[in-house]
Amino acid sequence: MRPFFTGEAIKTELLVVWLEKHGIPAVEEPVDPEADDDGDLSRPMRVLVAAAEFERAQRLFFEEREDEL
């Protein structure tokens, strides 16, 4: 697994669902594994994707899409 994105839990949860809808397996993990999981949606989290899917995930997430204009 390769780190793809780091941000607030609310954003990483949405990103994991979005990636999975595009057929890219993804998992979330806390940036600080020692921190309590108190349900705080602003806690820092990291999204990991399989190394083989990393470039595809980057293209889907970061490239501009002309068909959306």
C-alpha cells in the first residue's frame, strides 16, 4: 500500500468511498496511531492505495476533466 492523501477524517472517508466506486481499493489509517479514535471528524487521517493502482488514482483525482465544464 502506498500513501495517497492525508487530511481530515471527514475528507478521507469520502475519498475512500469515491476511490472504491472507481474500483480502486483504499484504506484509511490515523496519522498518529497512538491517538484515540474519539469520532472527531477533524482528526488527521491517511488514505492508502495499492501501489499498482496509485497512478490511476492520481489521474482520476488530480487531473482536470474537460467533460465536467
